[in-house]
Amino acid sequence: MREDDENYYGKHGEPSKFDPSFKGPIQNRGCTDIICCIIFILAIIGYFAVGLVAWSHGDPRKVIYPTNSEGKFCGQVGTPLEKMPFLFYFNIMKCASPLVLLEFQCPTPQICVESCPDRFLTLVKAFSNPKDFLYYKQFCKPFSFTQPNIPQLLKDRVCPAMITPSRPFSQRCFPALNITKGTVVVGSNTTFDDGLGKTRNVTDLLEGAKKANIVQDARQVAMKIFQDYTKSWYWILLALLIAMITSLLFIVLMRFLAGIMVGIMIILVIAVVGYAIFHCYMEYAALKGTPGADVSIKDLGLQTDFAVYLQLRQTWLAFLIILCIVEVVIILLLIFLRKRICIAIALIKEASRAIGHIMSSLFYPLLTFALLSLVVTYWAITAVFLSTSNEAVYKVFDNETLCNYTRTTCNPETFNTSDISKQCPLAQCLFAFYGGETPYHRFLIFFQFYNVFMFFWCCNFVIALGQVTLAGAFASYYWAFKKPDDIPSTPVFSSMGRALRYHTGSLAFGSLILAIVQTIRVLLEYLDHKLQGTQNKFTKFLMACLKCCFWCLEKFIKFLNRNAYIMIAIYGKNFCTAAKDAFFLLMRNIIRVVVLDKVTDFLFFLGKLLIVGSVGVLSFFFFSGRISLVKDTAPQLNYYWVPILTVIVASYFIAHGFFSVYGMCIDTLFLCFLEDLERNDGSSEKPYFMPESLLRVLKKKNEGNTTSK
């Protein structure tokens, strides 16, 4: 070995030595990172405990059904409120408070009523007319005053100061606002008496209604989207089946026609993007001169009916520019990487042979998908129950006297007979917020972050298990000297068994590191959201730098973990040792890593883009009714982009699932190839395990090879 080689290897570890007994993934291995395995098991148990506690305290009905200030559901069957399905706000103008955006709760008493008010009426006016007061009482809390008086009713917040004509929307009473000649009115009035001696403008009601209606607008859109799914779910499943068959057919054809398939894939991707550019231009040109088509997206603002944006020339111009940039970038990359693509094709051919001998690997992503679905479902359910665990909290308010009990919690049902009301006659027990002061509620934010952290940890563990399993299976193929005779009968199941039996701790360790970084990123986003509007330029710059740094760190850890898992699958070492060995091995062959890893990633991206683009274009023409043969078959939808986007996103994940097997196969074969070059020299005593075709292409065409043999 030359002196410069010794210096190079000294910096990046010692190369692997020849071992005549080494025949691939080591069978006799021991358990690794046991402490982390125990911690992971305890964390899982704790996660189940958090879920059980959340399920015992939370109530998802709070998200769906309206609740009054006492936390009771309006219209719930079997309760005294069964015939009172609508929620009435005492003073909806209080809903204009910023508290609504933080707590999704208006800081005003709310009661369940049989129907919404249909007239303007103040408590003072109603009190003077028994008939009006009888109508007004249905918007008051139950009271037992034999001779009620207005100050007492307002002081105890038993009745609202005034009511306005309202309409029910999603079981909530909102002011019946209309626009007459550009002026906002309620009924026919632009002003109203607030019942406290002040004349208010109707726009005050409008502002409160807007804030109270934030969640309702989102719910209305969600309901329309849900309706679209009920009408188109079977067509979506058919499109996803087509995407799955297309992906599988693409992988099978790669087994026999890798070079031709890559060429066809490149040409088709350019053609599909080119057609999309042509279509956008035709739509842009067709809207020329159309009334309203020249309105800008900024002027239009946010619309719940996204089809409106497709009537604007600016929308199609934006699509046109984006697609042109994508097309130019793809063509330039192909020009500069034309020589390296030949090397990548050789590696893809070998990966195709490996997958051809281990066809069960193509179906392993289904297990990964099922496990990830289980984790996501558990996280989502737990998150909903945690977010609905809050209870109505009441506080003592006394602005007239210095009461020692001010801001302490109280019970509104027993407050009038308690010692507090005797010592502080002017004090009131009023609704403060939704929360809680029990130990559970004080640690609720901790439970929510723990739920997020465990979600990341479990997802990363499932992905890590899949990577180790596939790496072990493909390593068994590479290190089989006589292929396919020396390949184990069930390489996927054997590799998975080794991973779970010996390396659960190592997988948990690698997943833990990644989960910590991901949780920190979520925490940074949370802090950025909470500090919105209070930051100066320096803090904004610092926050942006932190986000960028942790994003880069996450990408690096994912890359390092992936290669560490390959070394764990082959040698059975602990995570830190495997990560160090993988990193040094890659650094000793950094030129090959940059060339092959990124070029193959680019080719696989083109393959996924082709599948997703083809299925997406087909879905667009079908759901938009532009295919005359099946125009009557297409369902009538509120938003036809809902199934299209669903198909595109789901098709990408399906294609990614199949191509991820290819990607893991290539990464494993590549690391095995580098190990093979360091262990052996191609002589009869130290023969290479790689095929001659792969050796010829990779060894001769790779400039800058740092390994000397």
C-alpha cells in the first residue's frame, strides 16, 4: 500500500481485511444496544398509559357537537338538553377576542336553546312586556327569582342584555347578516341597542360572527370534501389499483429491460411534462378576453371553492412557469449526467436480478405500510382525545372590591351558597376558559409533546425495521458466491427474524436520535407560531437559521442511519459501531457515493414522476368530465380536485413503496461492492463476489476511485 493510501485510510479508518470464512450476513451474532431496547419498551408502555389516560378524560364529541358553558352537549339524546339542539351566545361580539383563535372558545356565556332568536329585543324592553319577556326567557339560564329585576339578571349573567335575529349554522346561532346596497344590515337595521344603553354598529356583530365562524367554515369545507369522497371512493381505489399495477409492471420490466426502460422512462417524463406545459398554455390562451379572468390571485383572496382559481389566467400562467422550470432542470441534469447514467443502469440491472431472485421483497412495503397506518391511527386518536380533555374552568371575578378569592376556581352551581359569596357579595363565578387545574391538565402539554415524540420514534422504528430486513435479504444475495444456489430459501423472513431478535435495541437507538431531531423541529415550529408578531428581525433570522440547521441535521442522520442499518444487517454490530464503519467506508469511496447514489435517486425520481404523472393526468381528465366516452360515468362533485389530489398523493406513496425496495437494494449492493473491493482482489485465492459485468462497469468507468488494488 502506498504512503498516500496509508494517510488516506488513516483519516477514514482501516479497510476491511480478507476473511475466507465470511459468506455474507453473520448468523452467529448477539443482542446489541440492550439498554436502548429496554428504554424503548418502557416508552411504549408509557405511550399506552398516556393513551388510556387521554381516552378516559377526552371526549371527541367536543370537536363535533356544540357544548354550552357548563360543558354539556346541545341536543344530546337522553339528556335534559335533547330538545335544545342550538347553541346561543349571550354576547357574540365577545367572540372577536383573540382568545377565540387560541382556545376556540368565545369568552361569553353560552346556552342550548330550542330555536335561534328571530327578532331584535333588549332585556329592558322585554321586561316591560310580559309577552316579550316570556319569549326572552328561553334565551336565559334557568332562574328561581320570584321577582326578577334587570340588574340582578345581568349581574348574575342569567340573561343576555339583548338578542338579535339569528340563523342556525352547524347548530350554532349566528346573526342573520345581509348586505343591502353594499351595507351590512341585520333585518333592515344598520345599528342596534346593545341593551346596556349603547347604540352599536352592525359591523360589530359581523366581526364577532366571523371569529366565531372560523371553525365552522373549515367544517363546511370538510363536509363537502367528505361528500366528494363518499361519491368517488371506488373510482379512487380503481385509480390506485392502476398505479399499483403500473408500478409492479414497471419493476418487473426493469428486471429484463433495465437500460431500455430507463431510456423510455426519461423520454416519457419529458413528454408528460411537455404535454402539461402545452395544456397550461392552451388554458391560459383560452381565457384571454374572458370577463373576470384577469383578476389576480391576491385580489381574489382565499376561496373555499378552489375551482374558482382555475378560471384565472394567472393560475395557469403560474403552472406554466413552474412546469417550464421543471422541464429545463430535468433536461440539464440529463445532459450533465449522461455518462453517469450508464453506470447507474448497470447497478439497476444487478438490483433487478437481486429482486428477481427475492420477489417477496416487493411485498414487504405492504407490511411497513400496515404498521405505519397502525402507528398513525393510534397517534391521531390519542391526539384527538388529548385535545378534548379540557374542562370548563370557572374563576371568581370581583372588579368592585378587593376580594381575597379573586381569580380562584369556583363551582357555579354552589357559588351563591358558598362562603365566598358571603365574604365577597359582589363577586361572580364566571366561565374563564377550557382547561383544568388537576395534575393531568397541568401536564397536558407534556403529554401532547410525548405523543408527537413517540409518533416519530415508532414511525422511524418501523421504517428502520424495513430497511434492516431488506438490507439483510439483499446482502444474502450479494454474498452468495453461486447465485442463486447459495441464496437462503427465505431471505426476507430470516433477515427480519435476525433484526427483531438481536437488533431491536439498535433500531430503537437510531430511531431515537432521529425522533429527537424531528421533535425539536416541531418545537421550533410551535415556538415560531406562538411568538408570531412579537419577533424582531434578529429573532426571525435566528429562528430561520435554527430551522435550516435542524433540517440539514435530520437529512444527514437519515442518510447515516440507512447505511448503518445495512452494516447491522450484515455484521450484527451495535448501532454506533455500524454507523462509524458505514461512514468511514463511504468516505473512503466518496466519489462513487456522490455519483451513483444521486444519479440512481434521480432516475428513480423520474420513474415515480412518470407513474404519478400518468395516473394524475388520467384522473384529471376523468373527474373533470373531459373524457367523452365516460363523461356520464364520472361522479358529480363539489371539488373535483379532491379525488385528483388524493390519487396523486396516494400514487406517489405506492410508487415510492415499490421504488424504495429498489433503492434499498442498490444501497445494499453498493456497500457490499465497496466491501468486496476492500476484502478481495479478484484472484483465485480472493475472488470477487460481484458479477463480472458489474465489476467491469463500476471499476473502469469510475474516475477518481480512491481505492487502489
